[in-house]
Amino acid sequence: MTANAVRIDPNDNVATLLADAAAGDVVVADGAPVTAAMAIPRGHKIALAPIAAGEAVVKYGFPIGRATASIAAGEHVHSDNVATALAGQQAYAYAPAPLANLAPGEATFQGYRRGDGRVGTRNEIWVLPTVGCVARTAERIAAQAGAALAGTVDGVHAFMHPFGCSQLGEDLDGTRAILASLACHPNAGGVLILGLGCENNQIARLVETIPEWRRPAIRTLATQLAGDEVAEGVALVEQLAAQAQCERSEATLADLVLGVKCGGSDGLSGLTANPLVGRMSDRVTASGGRVVLTEIPEIFGAEQMLMNRADDEDVFGRVVGVVNDFKQYFIDHGEPVSENPSPGNIAGGITTLEEKSLGAVQKAGRAPIADVIHYGERVAKDGLTLLEAPGNDAVSSTALAAAGATAILFTTGRGTPLGFPVPTIKISSNSDLAARKPGWIDFDAGMVLDKGFETMEAALTERLCAIASGEPTAAERNGEREIAIWKRGVTL
């Protein structure tokens, strides 16, 4: 039996299987056959030639680690015979890469154009609790108001979290920054900020961090001072909804802010879903739109590729800073910078963080990096922005939404039901996942293997524009709307 495999780069000494291989199967990669020495699952790697102990294992044309033992041609290449070569902080040199010639996209969608020129993909009212003590109260207000306002806005949603009290310094500042940036989001026609009254994250201080131009769309309520806090909250939401009435109108890809994210990746993510999203990123940035890439620990091992795409030496220096600061964050906590991939990634065929990162950065396409922003900050420039945030799905996706992403393209090889404040489009790396989990997955990128990138890029563009125009994602249909805040400091 012949099992097909993909050799991504001519310099690779491994290939990725597109189907399970049994011992003795002939695997053909790039026209060259090799016999599987053992059973190897789909998405995992097979050695195309002998690899000596200590020699680099090469995939995507770059080292993804070093062999810890001699590997014969046809053997399974994975965590039992490969180890990461990553260490701590590094010194980097700026070597600008030639600019890619990117073609703009001509697609349109129906969005909500705000007074400040931004375009939302939803017109919702958001209830943001300052502190976990009133999180359930926020949920009750949103539920009652949502039922009363059905059909007048696209939805009323509360975003619960456990923080806002017993936090200090930069840790409290991070919570406040995320909430303030969410309060400025163009998908929210209005925002109710709900407080308790005695928390560290005081309403007045939070509102001070929200720009003056946004404050007419903000209402606040301190529940300790209210009589019936739910009734008063519902009344405030109704005010906001009346003020937020707006009709959809035609918008282009230049009006999109696209967050790109991967979670539960497998060995096919870097072959199908992530490069497909990279093509969509290029379409948006070439059209004058904005794309936001994050998950800083999941670019370790591929960071030099991104650094070489910095617009100038200042942006390069800020990329270096955010990467090395994140490495120091690991070191300060006594953790290796290579403490990744996850158990699910490993089961799916990803062996080292270098391999995971080389696949993950493909979501950013080929555009130059125009800006670097810190956690809780909002995107400010057209083009590709790098955002400081960890790899955790919920924390990083919340940070993308807070940065201003009006839709998130979320690739996955294992699947997850999670959804976030903005439409989160789940893109499977393999067709099996899409078939098994239609209630989770919005788009099957596994079809790239049969139909090619150009066909699937056109299909993904159409799907993205439909969702940006109001078609619900799987997560939205399932009521999956969450935020998670990055907790970094002490708790009193």
C-alpha cells in the first residue's frame, strides 16, 4: 500500500503523512518513495533519509530540533527521538527580507460603519463587569435585556471574569486595559460597565482610561449603590440599545481588522489551515486592512523570520523586545522557554516548539510587520501588527478582540468549542475534524489537499464576508462567548 506524504521544502529530511501508514507501506513524498519502518499516524513525520544523532531535523526548510538518537530512513520522527534546540534570550540582527508582491482582495461585506470611521461586524450591547463579584449579575442583566431587546440589536452579551479585586500594580493595570479596550470595540454599539463599589478596579478609574470620543456609548452602574441593580442595569442597556440603532452598509476588506489564532494544532495545521489563513491575511493587508498576530511564545524558533519582515529598525527592535521579554517571563518563573507543544499538539504530530512555531507564523502571511503593541493596547496602524499576549486560546483571543479585531480566524487540528467577544471562525486543518464536529467547525481547510489553495482561498473569503455580514459562527450559534484575562501578579 502507498501512503502519500508532503515534503514542504526541498531541504527537508522529513515528510508529513497525509494518511496513516502501516509498517511496510511505501510512502511517497516529493516523488521519492520510502518504506515505513513502523506504523505512523497521519500528520506525523517520517524520515526521508538517515538522520544521525545530533543532526538537525529539518521541516519547512528550517531546523525543528536535533535527533537524540540515530534515525533510519522510514522511521517515525517524533518526541522519542527529537529534542528542541531552543534556549533563553538571544541577540538578533536585522536582515530585512525582500517585500512580497501582495494582491489586494476585491470582496465586500455588509458592516456597521461607526462615527469614527471604524466598521463593526456586529451591533451588540456588551456588559463588562469591573470585578468577578458582579459577574453573575452582569449575566442576569444581559439575559433579561437581551430578551426584551430581541431584534433591535444583534445581541446583548455579558463577559464574565474573576478579576478586578485584590490585584495590584501592573497586574491590575492589565485587567483595566483589557476591559477599557473591549469597551471601545466597534462591534459594541454600547457598553454597560458594571461595578460592585469596593473593588480595586474602580469604575471611575476604568472610565478615565476610555477615550472621550467613546464615552457617550458608555453607561456605568455601581451595584452597592443601586436599589434593584438588575432592573437598573436593564434600563441602562435599553438606553444604549436605543442610541445604538444602525443599519449595515457596504464595506471592503480594507475595513476589516482580522485576528489570526491557532489552537489545538496538529501536524497538518502548517500544511493546510495556517498557510490558507496567511493568504487571507495578505488579502486584507494588501487591501489596506489590518491583521493582528499574537501568541508570542508560539513564535519562538521562528521569530527571526518575522523580525526580518519589520517595516524598519525601530519596529525590529520592538519585536526583539517583546520576544525576549516573554522569554524572560518564562525564565523568571523557572520554566524553559520550550515548554510547548501541548499534549494535544504532540498527539497530532507536532514534536517541538520550533516545529509548532514555524507552522503557526504562516497565519501572518508575507506582509511586513507595521507595528508592535502591548497587551491591552489597541491596533493603531494599517497592515500587520504583532500583539503581546500568551498562547493560551482564551487569553490570546480576548487580547485580539480587545486590540480591535472584528473577526478572528481560528485554525485547529483537534477542535475546540470556545468562542470570544467577536465572531470566531473555526477552521479545521483536516477534513475528518470538520466531518466529526460540524457544530464546532465553520470551514474545512483540509480540502486544500484536494482543491488547492487558490480555490479554497476564494471559498474562505466568501465565508469570511458572509460571517462579517451577520451570518453566525458555530460558536455564536452555541452561545459560546467568553473572555479570559492574563493574570500575572500577586493576589492580596
